[in-house]
Amino acid sequence: MEASNNVIAYIRRSSMAALALVAATAGPWSVAHAAPMATRIIDGIALTTEGHCSVITLTFLLPLQYIRHFPDSYGDEVLVRVEPLETGRVDNDALSAREAVRPQPPVDTPLVMAIYEGDIADGPYVRFQFEHPVNFSVSQGTDFRSLIVTVADTGQDGGAPACGSEPPPLPQPLSVLYEEQ
């Protein structure tokens, strides 16, 4: 009986020593921590000027794919349909919420605010609201974490040209040669 008690005591001491050795050598750098979940969608907004045009870059904390926008190129707001590409570490409540950003003064753009609208039934959408009607174009950022809206401030009359270079020429119709057999 005494021998078995000695064996049990030896095992306990050995186990405690082994546990202490592992804890001492592991150090704080080996502790795994989960990355915090994103509770927001919008990362920020950047405004730049290129000639007579304003370029609005809205960045996101997760990749979003541009689907479509409406209206096509002129209005006092544009509604952009987006689709999240990855939602692994994003709070699902954040995906279905609303979030808005406003340009910080001083501002040389007609943009009033950009709003992520995750609570729309067929959404989510991003809405860009302007002070007055403008000509605009919308594109996906190359990083899939941004939307780029290029704006030509039309003033109140809608007469300013669209930004950028001339539009690309329309594609030429394909000519098909038929061989008689």
C-alpha cells in the first residue's frame, strides 16, 4: 500500500513538473488569440481631385463585389448594389446594419454622405448622396475593398461633361463569312 502511495505521489510531482516546464517554455507568444470580429463595414472615405472631377474612394473592412448601380450616370444620388465576398470574421449584425460616413471639412465635392445599407431586402446597397444632381461613374476598386465614384460637378444646370477621357468607341459588329458547301 505504501509503495502505491509513493508511485502516485511520484506521478503527481512529475506531472506538475512537466506542466510547469511546458508553461515556462511556451511563454506569452504562443498563446493563440482569435482575431476580433469586425463590427463595422466601412473603413473610411478618401476624396481627391483630378482636373474638374472629384474622386470618391469608399473603403471597406471586408471584400465586397460591385454588382450594379442606378441611375446610370446622372442624379443627386446613386444606389450601388454590392455583395460581400468573405464574411468569416465579420459580425453578421454589421452586415445587416446601416452605417454612414460624411466627408470631413474642408470639402471640395458635392458629396453629402455615403451610407452602407445592409438592411434592405434585396441588398446590401451603398448609397452616395449629393447636394445637387451630378454626372458620375461608379467602379469597383482593384482590391475589392473599395468603390470608386468619379463625379463631375454639374452645378444646377446639369451641363458639365462626364469625367475622364472620351468614352470608348462602340464595338464594331462582327462580320461573319459564310462558306457555301
